Amino acid sequence: MSSSGESIDGGASRSVLLSVITQYWLPIVIAATLGWLAKNRFNNGLNRYPGPLLASITDWWRFWDVLGQRPEVTHQKLHAKHGDVVRLGPNSLSFADPKALKTIYGLNKGFVKSDFYVVQQSVVKGHSLASLFSTTDNDFHSQFRRCINAAFSMSALVQYEPFVDNTTKLFLDQTERLFANNIDGCDFTKWLQFYAFDVIGEITYSKRHGFIEKNEDIDGIVGYLSKLFLYVAPVGQIPFLDRLLLKNPIYLKLSQWGFIDSTFPVARFARTRMAERLGPGYLQDPKGPLLPVADAKVDTKSPDLLSKFLAAREARPDFMSDTLVQTMAVSMAFAGSETTAISLGSVFYYLLRNPAALTSLREELDDFARRGEFSDYETGLVTWGESQKLPYLDACIKEAFRMHPAAGLPLERIVPPQGAEIAGHFVKGGTIVGCSAWIIHRRPEIWGEDVEAYRPERWLVDAKAAAGSVGRVEQEKKIREMNGMMFQFGMGSRTCIGKNISLLEIYKVVPSLLRRFEIRFKDPNEEWQLVNAWFVKQQNFQAMFEPRQMVRPEGHDAEKKAAAAAHA
Ligand code: HEM
């Protein structure tokens, strides 16, 4: 056949196809959509798991649910209805059985973080920066973590305590100055967030950001972070959307060429703090590294986090670049402020809602004070060492962590290619799986039938029962098991690196505030409102503060003890 004949045939078949498409476009679109939905429904054999029908065919279901800002409630209801495994998306399963934790988050199991975390990467000069928190590359992560692990060890914690002391003393004084006997009350969540931000600033840069001094959101960073989390939570359910929105390639390119500035304010914020700290030794050459380069002569002896990150850069220059140093600094504010403030807020909220627990805690603190065991009777500041001798305080904090974990979504991981057996279910490689602390922390077989009640006593050996049928050894075993199942800091290789720092803050500031103030709800009839934007933030938590007469040592021996402790 001639070539002109071919082109005539080709032209004819194209026009037939075109006319079929124009005539039948609607049924074609419907058939393609149905085919796609059916493919989703049977994806990876997940059709055998229960869950909302819509969730099984499209991720828009979970996008919509997270947009509603209470997905943890949906997840609780779904698990109550369907059992231990619930399908939340065409490729996504939520596990409620605590046995799943060891498999999904255990060391060397090969699970990697899902693209939900990529959405959380900061953008600087048009480039996405994978941080310790947001990287999905396990090898990169383990090298990174090895480089900076020492900065977060228990022994490093001792060096950070003076930083926490500075900020906590100021916090106590400012609470008195701004809110004591103030009939307008205090937006407690915001105030605690200012505290958490200033502590992390001081530990990272030896310099407070100034939130507490000014009682103001410096550079709008707190407001910015809240908005960012409101974005990442739903968009993280369909990570592709991020490529159309904040990480749109055109937008990023324009930013790389310098036409617009797409740098996340939190990164800009950290850069300003570094510039203040490092002086003129940082580069602003637009062709230079993404982030300012620290002066090589910078003192790495100061015991703050930044110095430790810089020391890691000196020890491992092949890996720990300047960009990674600053990524760590940014992460501290990103991961360490809202989470700590939420946890602090829930400790106070549950104490105020449960007067019996608050009374017991006050009695413990007052007895400790009367015995002269505190070292500071001027400012009310409690040391870390002292806080560790207060078992009821420990129980109150753990119970608040249980009731209200900061992270409000399943911590998503992708099953390795060969698939995995998770809590008795074989799940194919590539499936997104996860557990949520809001589900795990309410398992009756671990915490008892009264999981919905705030009951710090569950964390303590009951002396009466120990003498009776449920022996001490048995109770201690149960408490150990409860501790092992707490999931508020995650688990395994990606567990929270800032856990010790946040515990240092929480175990110091809670008893210190209670020694100094009577605290109550502004209106006990008003409930707080929860907004789950990845972290479950409280709103409308208004508190009133009244100065409290500090309880002093009683008797000669107690006074001597207190004087010795203060001297030490
Ligand atoms: C009560 C306060 C805190 C809570 C509830 C909390 C919670 C968490 C959780 C659940 C994870 C694991 C996320 C996952 O597996 O998907 C995590 C990781 C992380 N947290 Fe925290 N966090 C807190 C405080 C802090 C603080 C104060 C810092 C910084 C000083 C911090 C820095 C980080 C970092 C860098 C990671 C990533 C660790 C890695 O992947 O190796 N967090 N946190």
C-alpha cells in the first residue's frame, strides 16, 4: 500500500475515534472513573478490611475527614465499630492492636515514613529540606541521627537545665505580673506555647526569642505554625496536592531564581537567630549554600544545642553540612514547641477538671516543701532531681499524656516491598500502615476498663491492694507494661529525639507553677475546643491565677535540709 493510502487510512481512523469520543465522552469518563475506583477498592487486597466505603475508593474521604479537624474521634469510632484493623484509604490501614507497634515501628523492620512527612518539609530558597523528622530515607536518617544523638542524651540534659531555669523563673514572674488576680484571665494554651518556644530558643541558641518578655507572638511564628499544621494535616492525606500548592514546581523555580521568597517563616526565623548568634561569619552569597554558613571559628564549647550541632559538623564534615545544622535548628522550633505546649496544657486541664487529683498533687508538693526537700523557697522553681522524687506528679503527667497525646493522626509508615505480618495480618508491600496514640492509649486490656477517666492512681502501686489479692509484683508488672505501650513520643528508630528535653520542661514547670499559684478555670462550665491539625491543639482554655503563699520547711531539721539543698 502507498504511503498516501496509509495516511488516508490513519486520518480516517483518527476522525472515527474522535467522533466516538465526542459522542460518548460522558459514558467513557464514567467508565474510566468507575474502573479507577474499582481498582482502588481492590488495591493490594485491602478490600478484605472494613471501613467506610468511600475511604476504600478514594483518599478524598480522609482528606475531608482531617479537614473537619477531629479525625482522632472518627478513628476511635471506626475502631470501636470495625475492630482492630480499619481501612482509612485505598492504600491505607490503621491498626489498633498494640502488637502492631513492634512490627511497624521496630528497629530494622524496613518500614519507611510515608509522603505525609514530605509535605512537612520546609522550603528554603525554593528547595525542600528533608529534616531528621521529615526524611523518608532510612539510611540518611540513621546517619543523621547518629551525628546528633549525643546532644539529646540524658547526660546532655543536665547542661540544659540552667537554660530551662532561666526561662521558667521568668515565666513564673511574668505569670504573676500579667495574670495574677487579672479578671480577664489568661489564654493558657497560648501562654504555654510562648513558654515552650522560649525554652527551646534558649536551649538551642542560648537566647530566648522574647515571647514571654513581650507576651507577644514574635514574628507571628506561633500563628504561622498553627496555620502550617492546618495545611499539612489534610494535604498530607493526598501528598500530591502539595506539589500543586506550596511545593508547586513553578513557584519553587521562581523562588530559586530569586523572583519571590518561598522560604518558610520558621526557617527565616531560625536563620535570623543564627545570624544573631554567629555574627558576620555567615554567608549571604546567593550562589552559596541554601542556608547561612556558620563561622568555622565559632565556639562549640557552649552547652547549647546549636554548639552541639556545630561540633557534629566538625566531627563529620563529610555528612553534617551547614544546611543540616540549620535544618536541625529549624526542627527544634518546628517539632518541640507546639507538642510540648499541648502536653503541658493537657496536664493542667485534667488537673483542673479533676479536683481530687489536684488536691493529692498539692498535698504531695506541700509535704515535700514542709520536709525542706526543695532547694528554692523564693521563686518556687523545682529542679529536675526534685521532680523525680514526686511519684504523684509523675502519675499526673503520664495520665495526661495518655489521655491527650499531642500527635493526633496515625504515624504513617510504608510496608517494605516483601510485605509484612502485622498483628496477625499479612499486608502487602507498599501499603501505608500506622497506629495512633489516641487509639492505643485507650485499650482497656492495657489501661483497664476506665480508659476514658483521668485517674493518675492507675500509674501507682495501690498499697492496700498490694497487701491483698493483687500483689505488688503483679501491679508493678502491669505498670511496666503500661509504660511500654505509651506511644505519645512514637517508637523505634524514629522515636522523638526531644523527649528528654520536653520532659525536663514539663516536670519542672508543672510543680513550679502549682507552688506559686492557685489556678482555676475562668469559667468551669466552658469546655475547651480541640483542633486536630496533626497535633491536637486546645483552644478556649482560659485560666485564672492567684498568687499562693509558698509552703515553707517546718521544724529545725527541715529548715537545715532546705538550706543545704539551696547551697548545693
Ligand atoms: C511533649 C512533647 C513532644 C511530643 C509529644 C513529641 C512527639 C513526637 C512524636 C510522636 C515523634 C515521632 C513522629 C513519627 O514517628 O512520626 C517525634 C519525633 C521527633 N521529635 Fe518530638 N515530641 C515532643 C517534643 C519534642 C521536642 C522538645 C523536640 C526538640 C527539642 C522534638 C523533636 C523531634 C524530632 C527532631 C523528631 C524526629 C525524630 C526522628 O525521626 O529521628 N520533639 N516527636
